[in-house]
Amino acid sequence: MENVKIIGTGRSLPEKIMTNFDLEKIVDTNDEWIRTRTGISERRIALESEATSDFATKAAIKALEMANIKAEDLDLIIVATITPDMGFPATACIVQDNIGALNAAAFDLEAACSGFLYGVTVGKQFIKTGVYKYVLVIGAETMSKILDFEDRNTCVLFGDGAGAAILGVSDDDSGIKSFEIGADGSGGKYLDLPAGGSRKPASVDTVTSREHYVRMEGNEVFKFAVRKMGSASLNVIKKAGLEISDIDFLVPHQANIRIINSAAKKLKLPLNKVEINLDKYGNTSAASIPMALDQAVRENKIKKGDNVVLVGFGGGLTWGACMIKW
């Protein structure tokens, strides 16, 4: 049974920036209200011509470069997303073709903002059991495509982008030491996109009633997030045989600064040991954690031997966490 580690990361973002002041002109809100409640100042927004696979592809290429392997070396591609290019084929298949990963199986995984951690957990099993050697996991979203810019409670929160990580065999004691993924389907009603599936296929009525946009009961999601971000982090630390004092760095889902502060407090970590970029990018759903991880790695905030916790929550409701010895 092989040890599995992340051997390369990458991220890609749209060039277009939408600030809180830009949103003031679109919806009844203001910069101070958004910043004080969420910590977000701006976010990246895809152009009409850009799709999720575009950013996923660019992030994948950067991860391959860091890992120093070729696309044809990949055995599997998992794309975690709730905003695929289309119903089918899978966005992972589009990425496979784009990068020339001729030997890779490919599929999409949907666990909302927890999707990347679900993907890492799935990919890890293939390598740990010796079935595959290299797995590419991408979290990619164009959330702006499913936002109602008349709903100030949701449109201010989200942004677009992609983050990628390549999993491979570890030749030392570094790697993914423990993980936890979970779901509470009874809370699915608190964060959803009602129409467009088999329950409510697209129709004049669903479009008119604006049911193809994200809907969220913020207070319920907030309470769930604070609870699960803390408990999942503590659980993976315990599963890895470590203490809170052993943790060097935290990469949380970038949803809300108050939720991140709560998670950092549970782990007794100062904020300079926590990767935070939601002020610039907002909540990018499944792309959030891999984008933040890539940023921390490239800025040398995470060093070899560090004990790093990745943790997130999302629609479903879902959650996930893993403890990595870098």
C-alpha cells in the first residue's frame, strides 16, 4: 500500500475583476456591507465566451509543469465542479482532450465546495492500492454563470477559477496521512440550484421564476460550516496520530472570513499560518481549496515536513478534510 502525496499544483483565473463597487451599481448592496460580513473585496468573473474547462485546462497544465510529468503519464482525471461545461460529456473528458492525456480515464465529481477534497480522497485510493500511478484532481467553477445578480445575498459571494493537484507515490514519509469526507443530505435544501435537472427540466416557467440560479439560506449554511470546519479538522488530526500543536498550516475553503477565523481558532493557529485569498477571489466553490493551496505552495508558505490541514464544506450538505505531511 503506497503512501500518496501531492507532487504538483496549479491554478487559473479569469482576467476580469468585479469589485464590490462594481456590484453596488448592479444590486442593492455596498462595499462596507460585503467586506464586514464576508471579507470579500473583489472576485474574478469569466467572460461570456469562457467555460469551466478553459480554466481547468490551464490549471492542469501548470500542475503538470510543477510535477515534471507529461499529460500522457496521467492515469486518471477527476474534475470536481457544480458548473460543468454542459450536462455531458464530463468536463474531465474535455480537459483530457485539451491536454492530450491519452491514457487517462476521466470523470466529473459533484460535492459542491467540498468537491476537491472528495476528489483527492477518491484519487488517493487508486494510487494507494497500486492501481494507478498519477491522478490529476481539479476543482473548477464558473459560478458567475449560475448567479442571480438580482439576489444580493448570493451574487456578492462567489467568483470563478480553477485549481489543480497531481497525486503521486511518495518515496518517504510525506503524503496524505488522514482524511474525512461526509454528507448530511437533510440540509440539501439550504443551498441548491432548483431547476435544470430531471426533477425540474428547463422550461419557460423555470426560467421565468429564476430557478436556474443558486439559492441559499445563509444562516443555516453558516452554522453548519462553523461546526463542520472545526470538527472535521480535529478529526483528521486525531486520525493522523497528531495533536493540535503539531499543525503548521491551514488551507480552508474560502467562503467567509468569520468561518475561517473560527476554524483557525479551533486549531490555535495565527492567521499568518492560514491561507486566505477570498478578499481577492471570493468563494470559488470546488476551486477554492486547490487555488489557495497552490498559492501557499508557490509563495513558499508551506515547506517540506509541514503538517498541513485542508478543510471545507459545501452544498449537499457536504464536508471534507485531510491532513498532509508536506
